[in-house]
Amino acid sequence: MRRKLAAGNWKMNGLRAALSELQALARAHPDPSVDILVCPPATLIVQAAALVADSPIQIGGQDCHPQDFGAHTGDISAPMIQDSGATSVILGHSERRENHNESSALIREKARTAHATGLISVICLGESLAQREAANTLDIIAGQLSTSVPDTATGLNTVVAYEPIWAIGTGLTPSTDQIGEVHDFIRTRLEKRFGSGVGLSIRLLYGGSVKPDNAADIFAVSNVDGALVGGASLKESDFSPIIKALE
Ligand code: PEP
């Protein structure tokens, strides 16, 4: 019932030449049985969207401001991201929570604006290593989930990504039992808050060092509806096998 989603986050990587990887990805997946989303840096959204206009691949932003327009030098708004050709936006990535002091309350405001604009928000949650070692993972996830996800969330406009901070870019991954515990917990909380219609329709992605060689095991975990992939989404030769493992 939930369509699987393979989402790539290029982060602050990619000059125009990198669009050849996106072109190769579109060629490799002309008719995928899963959704594919690529989130390049904002500078490439217009060209990326034009490149995949005839392909099922969707383009997303990596952040947006909570307001539509105004005096916010250097920021990009949800309407701007949509106007550039994107359909989605990543919000609350741990690198933004950490490097830009983003709170869950701010992320909720951004998600509200994204929803009002018609963008799908991919809202990221995740615990630090210290929080996991202190057995606080589920408390942290519960807090981030309830505050970051706005009341406007539906299965059509919201995706939740569980990304343990200690697994991002490190080559470390939680065990499949640990991933399943958190995903089942998120699902239960969403059903409790939104009812089973919406709660069961919001897709849950796992993110953190997903690679071609561990993707199939991760995708077999209950309530894992796909992945948010960083490093391995930069090259078609790495991202394609992950997409294939999800199909
Ligand atoms: C990410 O940036 O969201 C991510 C999961 O990165 P990586 O796949 O490189 O760990």
C-alpha cells in the first residue's frame, strides 16, 4: 500500500558536470516500480528538473525557509524550490540540526510551509551515539517526531526518515533489529497521533551508510519503506543497485 521510495541526498556536492550521473540514473530506470527522488544542491535544481522532465525521477531540495519570501539573505523558500522544478524537500537533516542549530519546532514550521506550497517534506529524525548508548533513542525519536511533524502531515505530503547521526557517512549501521525497533515505534506513534489511515500511509525511510551491499537486508526490515542515501547516491553505479534492491 505504501509505494517504496529511494531518495538521494547529494548534500553540498555536485557541480554541473555531476548532472551526467543523474542522466545515467534516468537512463538506467526508465520505468521503476519504486519512487526515485534526487536532492541535488539548490544551484542544480533547475537543470536537474529539466534533465529528468521525461523520466519518473523526481527532484527535491535539501532545506527551505519557514517563510515564503522576505529579507532572509542566503535562504531559499519552499515556493522557490517548487518553482525551480522540485516536488519535495528534505527538512531537519541532522547536519542542519547540528550545524545550523535547527530545532524541531523550526522544522515543523518549515514543513507546514512546504505542505502549503505543495511540496512533499522528508522530515529527518535521529539520535546521537551518546543518546543511543544512554538507552535514550526512543525518547529522542518520540520528541523529534511529535514536534517536527506538523498536524498538516498526510501520507501524500510527508515522509519520515530515521537517520541515526552516528551512522551518517561513517560506514556504521545499526543492526536490522535496531532499525526495526525504531521504525515500528515511529509507525505506532504516527498511528496513535493521526489515526491508522494517515499513520499507516506515511512512508518511513532508513538513512545512514546505506550501500549496495547492505541495502537488501535493510529493506527487509518491517516498516522500512525505502532509504535516504547520502554518499552512495552521488554515483549512478552505487545508487542504481540500491534502487534495484528496493524494487
Ligand atoms: C544522509 O546524508 O542523509 C545520509 C544518510 O548519508 P550517508 O548515506 O552518506 O550515510
